[in-house]
Amino acid sequence: MRQLPEADRDAIRIAQDPQFTRWLEQITATGGCSHPIHLSGSTTVLDATTGEILRRYDTRDQPGERLLVRCRNRRATVCAPCSRLHAGDTFHLVRAGLIGGKNVPGTVRQRPRLFVTLTAPSFGSVHRAEERCRPRRVGGTCEHGRPLGCGAIHGTADSLVGQPLCADCYDYPAHVLWHAHAGKLWDRFVIGARRQLASAAGVVQSRFSDHARLSFARVAEYQKRAAVHVHAIVRLDGPAGPTDEPPEWGTADRLTDAVQAAASRVIVRTPCSPAIGELALCWGAQIDARALHTAGPDDDAVAAYVAKYVTKGASETGAGTDYRLTTWSDVGAARVTDHVRALMRTCWRLGGLPEYEPLRLRAWAHTLGYRGHILTKSRAYSTTYAALRADRAEHVGHDSAPEAVTDAHWRYVGSGHTPGAALIAAGIAQDIAGNREASREEIHWAGVGH
């Protein structure tokens, strides 16, 4: 008789446990999280005046004497259920800054708002998709004897797209150091945009904050050539932020001019290195600033676009891995293209030089030197992830009474699933995703019917 697979045997064992129902409730509460955190401890809610116990929760009453909570990993390749939740939070966070809601006034949709795309400069010729690759240089060769051009038409899925025509000509150190300074480039860009606006309006630059405030939310995306580019929503408010109207001189056209001028002028210099010298880093020539129309259909599309990219890990985009590389041999073992591996090795080599030590290039070799968050926003743009999670906890009844004191004692005791638990959790996650999709379709067709 053929023996059942280990995961099936383990699932049967779990299902026969007397506390299986409660365990199933925990897994459902995590949304079928692929790698839940295990906590042990208790929470006691007391009346602030009388000291009476209002509510008590203790894991000693739970299966395995532990509580399972979401891992909250944003990467779909690591935990699809948590990434969907994170994408939903991101959508509402970005959307609130576009049209209001979540304590942001609806008047923000009438403010000057741009959807801005900033790219990395060229570090060398790479193969391109959906057009003749590099026909103008067909026939010539570089100093390494490789063709300078390519007359092929590559599909978007072609493995050559984004790969250098000549790896020896490609400027890998500049690519890695540009990634390491991308956050500083963005900061200088925002400062530059403020200065451009102030100059155009005849306002003293140091007094700009007395007249207006620049708010933004930005997401980083890896291109096929493994270089990060930035998509951002930029909004102009009054000095108090979203509750305040911008000055009369604060128009969408003036904001567009300021953004384009700032992006084209920003320069960040790298530490001077005996091996490489000092590099002057800037944004690429492709700068796009598109005005978002008042209450237009673009708002939801932009919010959805940004939310889609925050769930993508480096491995999913083909530009790195989702785990840190701790040794040189880890770089060789990574399942990446030769181009990406060369970037990782450049991170490792430059990371060993004292002048680049503050950049922590070896610690960020898995992301090719880029060490910023995938999504960042200014404080006044909209709500926060923490506020959204608090609202969700209150909605499901996990909030504390207003006149109560909470005494909590928790400790980490593990993470992940056994093979059988992983099988059950995956089924629950699939059911939840299916129910959500069915609800969306029902709402859509109900709207069509009306």
C-alpha cells in the first residue's frame, strides 16, 4: 500500500487534534499567512478606575500554547496572503493622498498633483524590447571585439532584454554607486523642486514653508537592466499640509516646470576613491511629469499601479534576491543572470573598500546596492500603515475600551508552519482570495446592472 506524502499525514494529524477548530480560527485570522509568527504570553485589559478585569487573553488556552500572527511580509514570493493585504493598505494610503479619505480632506483632489517618473542614467548599452534593438551601430565592434549594435527585435520575455551588449564596457561601479545614492538623489530633488517653486513665485527660498508644502509618495521599481527608477505622486499644498489650500501661484504648470528643472540639475558626488575616483551622479535623461486631472479616472489607476509594485520582491523582478548575501560564495550561488551577478560582485568588491564602508554595499548586495524602502512618503501626504492597521484591528473588535489599561506580556517562540499546516494554510488563503475576487465581480456586475 502506497504511503501518503508527509504533508498529507501531518495535515491529518492536525485535523484530529481536539483543538483543531481553534487552530483553524487562528490560521483564518492570519489570512492563511505562509510564515506566521508564533507568540506566547497574555494580555489583560483592566478598568482604569476600579481595576476590574474587563478582558483577558492567555495563550495557555490555545493550541500549542501559542498565538499565530501575520508575518506581514510585503513580497508576494515570500507570503502571498500578507502581500495582498500590504498591497491593499498601500492602495488606500496612496489613494487617500490623491482624493482624500482616511482623515485627509477631499479637497486634495483639486490641488496641483503630478505623477512623476525619474530614471537612472545609462551605464552602458543594453538590449531593448519591442523595437529593433540597436540598429544604428550594427557592424561596428567595441574595444573588446563585441558588436556595438543589435538588429534583432526582442520580445519582452526575451532573456537578452536588459543585458549589456558588452559586459566589459558596462560601468558596473557607477550602477552600484548610483543605487547606493538614490535616496540622496531623491532628497536633493525634493529640495530642488521647492527652490525652483520659490524662485518662480518670487519667494525667498528659506521661507518657502511659510507659503506652501510639497507632499509626495514614491515607489521604486527595478527595470529590465536591473536599475531602479522611481514613480512618485507629488502634490502641492498650503503650509499646513492637506488641510490648507496652496497659494495662488501654486499651479500644476508651475509645479511641472519646477519638478523637471530640479530633476535635470540634481548632482550627488560619491566619496573619492583611489580605485574609481569621484563620480557625479544624476537622474537619467528620461524625466516624465504628468499632471493628474481633478477627480479624474487616473487616481485609482495610479494608486493601483503603485500598490502593485510594493509587493514585488527583487527575485520576482529578476534584479537581485529576497535574502541577504553573507559570503562571496553566496553571490556565486544566487539564481540570477550574469548581469545581476556582476552587480552583486561589484557591491561586494566595493563594499570592502574603506571609503565606501558607510554605504554598506555588502549588506545590500542582494538588492544591488539599493538600500531605500520600496515605498516612502512625506509625513503630510496621507495616512500611515500603522493607522490603517489600527483601523482594521478596531473594525474586527481588537481595540481597547477608552477607559482601560492594558497589561501585556509577550515573547517570540517561533515561526512558520509544519508541512501539513502549510497545506491547510494555503487552502485557506486560496479560499479567501477566491471569495474576495467573487465579491469584486459581484460588486462590478451590480454596478453594471444599475
